[in-house]
Amino acid sequence: MQTRLESPVEEPLVGQADVSVTGIERRFVARRRRPPVLALDGVSIDVAAGEVLAIVGPSGCGKSTLLELIAGLQAPDAGAIAVGGAVGADERLRACAYMPQRDGLLPWRDALGNAALALECAGGFTRARAREAAAPLFERFGLDGFESATPAELSGGMRQRVAFVRTLLAGRPVLLLDEPFGALDSLTRGQMQEWLAGALASEPRTVVLVTHDVDEALLLADRVAIMSPRPGRVVSELRVDLPRPRPRRRTVTTPEFASLKEQALEALGQ
Amino acid sequence: MRAARWIAPVVMFVAAILAWQGVASTDWFDDLTLASPAEVADSLWSDRSLLFDSLGTTVIEVLVGLGISVALGALTAIAMHLWRPLHEAAYPLLVGSQAIPVVIVAPLFIIAFDYGLWPKVAIVALVCFFPVTVNLMDGLRSVAPEQLKLMRSLGASRVQTLWKVELPSALPSLFSGLKIAATVSVIGAVFGEMAGAESGLGYLVLLDNHQLETPRAYAGVVLLAALAVGLFLLTTVAERVATPWTREGDTTA
């Protein structure tokens, strides 16, 4: 798709890191003096370096929790997680770039400033230097001209693009995307899925993508893990062997897509 | 359209003044009891040098006191926010500082600090400290958990998170506190002056009361109210300049 232009940030570390999750359990104390609720019950997942894994499951199945566990933002009650061989939470934090469900853009910063935040924090850049280094990515990902727009001035899709560029700029080998397009209308979501596929083709990373949208999972992922309602377990895994690129209109109408979708929906109990 | 918003309050204000003038012009009250707006206006002009000298004293007390309370309040709020044990240890004391009846304490401050500027400054700072500190602290804590997770995942240090996310998020709350502080600061200064002073508007009003200089007492009250309203408006303007994003319809997302 897009050819790689000259690298924007001194060769972002496009690492080759795999993710391995083994027998994870996670409990939450929902109410005081009540037994804790089991959110994740023995989840095991492996993601090869450079692979895109989608995790699909009903609301409340613990898929966002799983993402935060991989990112090192939460600690599991049992089981082990390794990202590129690193098992400690702090090391995992440094190996993963996390994109929260809502875009998390700061309303007092303009679009470029929001993306540059990643370089200020993760890279120790000064504000001005970070903006300078982030600017080329704006051109590459269809955001040129919107550098000084405030988040309130941007559409939902544009906000997600800025949030994704910020995630890329963190310069981590693993991207953890938590329902990135969940808040968008379905037309915009379709456009953004193709945009993300293009972005990942030009900036390959190991990706764990959480979604509740089966089409989104099949369009973007190499493999789909399907989770059960709480307590969350992986009930099925599907390999998505559809050729890339996968333009939405021509892909969703193929029999292969339909068959994969049927298997996924069946695993979801739909 | 913008002008229309001003018409109703101005009409209301003028009506209130006219009603006051009307009541004062009857013979229900004698002149020593109730001054009319015309008499107050006359006093504002003819006693201007005394009134504005006194206003100057009060303005200094209020501004120095406010400045101290904002500086101390911001430091306290940030320290309590960053260090949980301090929050738990100091919170009762903080609430206690607001529970102190200033009217009673003012004379004690005068005894402790003598007449002059500093006891009034101390009282202003005392009454303003609580709204500044509590509002800033609430603002610092109100950041969405997701935002904090994002900063952690970006590898931000505690200071970076405070500086780049928590403090800007807390600005609207801080300004809410400042608006309260701006109005109560004038009341604090007046309490201080009434407990013992040699100048200032609170002192002048008290004196005029005793000497039956009713129009000048009213003029003093008008200036005190104008001072409080002026400080409030200044804070509002500063808020608009400092937090433009709060008016864009979309709050923190």
C-alpha cells in the first residue's frame, strides 16, 4: 500500500517482540465484604512478533483488562505474561504502547502537541523538538493541515488518528489497541479500519486489538481469539488467511469471509 | 445578541437603585438611618480622598492575603496530592481551618500581630486558603483514570504527569476556588479591620456608623461590594484566558 517514506523519528524502534500470556487469572473486589468477581479465568494467548491478533468478546468479558495486564498497567492474580521475553511489569510497560478506549487527547493541546506527548514522555524530547519530530507522521497518516486543530475541532475519526500516531510515536514494538473505533459511527469505522490496515502495513508492529466487532477483527487481524462472557476465557481461535490488502467492500462479500464470520459468531454463541 | 444579555441585569439594577431612592425620599426613615443613593453618590464624590485612601488600604490587605493563600494553597494541595500520608494527616486540619469562626479570631490576630497590615493579611489568607486548596486538590484528583494509565504507559514520570496532565486538568477547579476566595477575601479584610485598625474601608464604615455619617458608611459599603465584584470579574477573565478549552463544548475526553 503506502511505501515507507524516509523514517520520521530517527528510525522508530520497530521491534520484533512476541507476546505470551499463560494461564492468567484476574479477580476484582466489586463490593466490600463480597467475594471477589473472577474476571479472567485461565486465559492463554500467544502473539508472534509482527502478528496482528484481535480479541473479540462480549462486553464485560475482561478483554480490556487483559490488554491492561499485558501492558503492565495491572497485575494478574495468577499466571505469567511475557512481552519480548520481558516478564516484569515495568519492562512490559516499556515494551508496549497502549491506546485507550477513549482517545485520551488532552483538550488544551492541539493535535500535533497531543501526538508529540509520546515523545516528550517516552523519549525525553523537549516540547518543540517533539513537535518537530512528530510532524512528518502527520503527513504520512492523513493529518496534514490539522496540526494546530484542537481535539474539540476534530471529528471522531481524526481524533483516533491522532491518538494512533501518538501510540506509534511511543516507539514500542507492541501496540495494544483497546476498541479503537468503538465510539465511531459505522461508516467512519469502516474508513478507519482501512486506514489502520494501511498504517500497519507501512509501520508493522506486533498488535493486540480488542474489539466487539467481528468484521473489524476479520478485516484487520491475522488471527482472532474469541472470549466467553465473564469469567473470560478464550473459547476459540481462528486463523484469518484472507489475502492482504483487504479492501472492505471486496473482502466482506467473499465466501471465505462469510465462513470465518460464521465460525466467529458461532463461537460467540450468536 | 450579546448586548441583549446585558439589558435585563442593567434594567434590574437601575430599578433597584430607583426603588431605594424612592424609599429613602419618603419620610419613613430619617436621614441618619437611611442614606439615599443620591446622598451616597454625593459622599462618594465629596469624601473621595478619604474613601479611596481607605479603599487602597483594604485592596492591599486583600491582594497580599489572596496572593499568600494562593501560593500556600497550591503548594499544600500539590503536596497532599502527591503524598497520600500527608493527605490523610493534614485533611482534618485543613477542614478545621475553615471551621474557625473568623469574627472571633480576628481580635486575637490583632493581639498577636499588633495593628497594621499583617493581622488583616493573615485573616484574608486564612479565609481564602480553604477554597483554593480544596478545589485545587479535587481538580488534581479528577483526572480520568484512563488518562493516567496512558501517561504511565508512555513512561511519564510523576512530575511529567503532574505538569502535563493533572495541573492543566485542575485549572478549572482552581478557578472555581479562586472565585470563592476573591469574594470572601473582602469579607475577611473587613473583619480584620473591624477588630482593630487605623485605616481601611471596614474601619471607616465602623467609624462612620458610630459618628452617624450614614451616607459615607453606605459609600464605603458600595466600594467594598464593588471591590469584591471586581475581583470576581478579574478572576473570570483570567479563567477565560487560561482555560480556553472549557468553552469549546467538549470537556476532557
